[in-house]
Amino acid sequence: MIEVGLRVLAVVVAFLTLPLIVGQTEHKVMAHMQGRLGPMYAGAFHGWAQLIADGVKFVQKEDLTPDAADRPVFRVAPIVALLPYLVALLFIPLGPADRLVGQPLDVGLFAVLAVVGVGVVAVLMAAWSSANKYSLLGGLRAAAQLLGYELPFVLAAASVAMAAGTLSLPGIVAAWRPWWLLWQLPALVVFFVAGLAEIRRPPFDMPIADSELVFGYLTEYTGLRFAFFLLAEYVGIVVISALTTVLFLGGWRGPDPAAFGWLWTLLKVFAVSFVIIWLRVAYPRLREDQLQRLCWLGLVPVALGQLVLTAVVRVS
């Protein structure tokens, strides 16, 4: 019981620290790529205090609730946005030992995909309860986007599970072989792109679309409630990066995995997170018709084809 409690505590610490590191990294990477040096001045040594300055700013902002809002739903939506990612982190292994996963589960992949899909509920709660037409439009966009991209997201993960012969995340890493990088490459691309859409990261940020919808479903949120949604976005980056690492990049596999497996996992997670940040800077936002066309005419057929190929290889 004590060991389980320590593992859960470690997951909570990771939940509170890794997203902040990703957020700090995004500030620095975007500042360099876009030539805006503002985030470099808050504190010496390359602006180390920028994250602290952002936190102080959110705490100082006035916490407002619209008069016409559904207050209970409006206030609980940020918590609903955060909790699924905390649960997902419980099942993602850092290393080969049982103590390096919060809760070992034979159907860990199924559990993670199930809880990650709850994110759309939080978005709809925030959009509907805000009593704002721009928020509602953003929420409807999010629902169409997340429900559509859930299909290729799950199909790509199912291809890897079929190849490994298990739904256990540690079991998938144990079955992983380097040549999977070629065999499962289409599934990797589909999973990564659909994952970006799941967490509403650019170029799939149409539910926010500040040039069209003010700030979409987040328009009426201020202060710490807005900070919770922002934290949920960064936790989502960590979860999607960790799933990509475990399913397609070998997880803890590397030199001396017994001793340094957790290090290889974290390095791969931060490498994938960097790619997610880079895409935000490099690519413009898609239109809604482009988003749906990419999903139904691009990702879904590729994911189905990869699933059939994997089934044929497994049977033969």
C-alpha cells in the first residue's frame, strides 16, 4: 500500500512539474523562432523567472463569472479539463520496473484512450456555460474536431496494440523492435497528427481561433480558471508525447534501460514536445473544411490501411 501511494505521489509531482517545464520551453523556443525576446528578460540567465511572472500575473487577475453563465458548470469545467490527463499519467510507464508506472494495468492503452477522450466534455461545458456566442461557436467546433479525430487516433493506437499482441503499455514497449519505426510509420504520423487535434494545438486550434472567435470557448475565463485550462493544454502535450514515445519510439529502450530507462523515456517525451512547439510556430491554422477533409479523406483511410496491414502480418 505504501509503495502504491509513493507511485501515485510521483505521478502527481510529474503532473505538476513536467507541464511547467514544457510551458517554459515553449516560451523560449517561440521567442527564438519568432525573434521576440520579451520572455528572455524576466530574470537573469535567459529569463528563468518568466514562468513565475506568468503565475503571478494569473493570480493577480480578477476572477470574473458572467451574470448569465451557468455558474456551477462554468466553475467546474477547468477541473474536468485537467483530471483526465492526471488519470492518463497513472498508466504511462517510465521504465521497465513496476515501480516506474503509477498503476500497472493489463488494458492500460484502452484506459488512457478512454480518459483522454473526456477532454471534449470540459470544452463543451466551458462553451455552453459561458452564455457567450463566441464561446458556443468555439465549443461546437471543438466537438466536431475532437469527435472526428478520435477515430484515426484510436485506429493508429490499435495498430500498435495488434502488432504487440497486448493492450498493456509496458507490454507494448517490451514487444517493440526498431524496425517498427518503418512498419508502423503511417500509424505514427496519423497518431501524432490526430493527437495534436485532440489537444487543440496549432495548426488545429480552430476552437480558439482568436482572429475569428475572440478566444473561443475560453473567452469568458480569467485568472486561475484560465490558467487551469492553459495547464491542461501543457499536460495534454506531455500525455500525447508520452503516448507517442511508448507506442512508437520504444519508450524506455536505450543503452542500459534497467538503470536509465526513465531517462530515455523523458528525453523522447521532451523531443516530441519540442516538435509540437515547433509546429505551432511553423504552420498556419487550418480552415474548418481543411480540418475535416484531412481527417476523413486522409487520416482515417491511412489508419484503416495500416490496421489491415498489421492484421495481415500478424496472421501470416
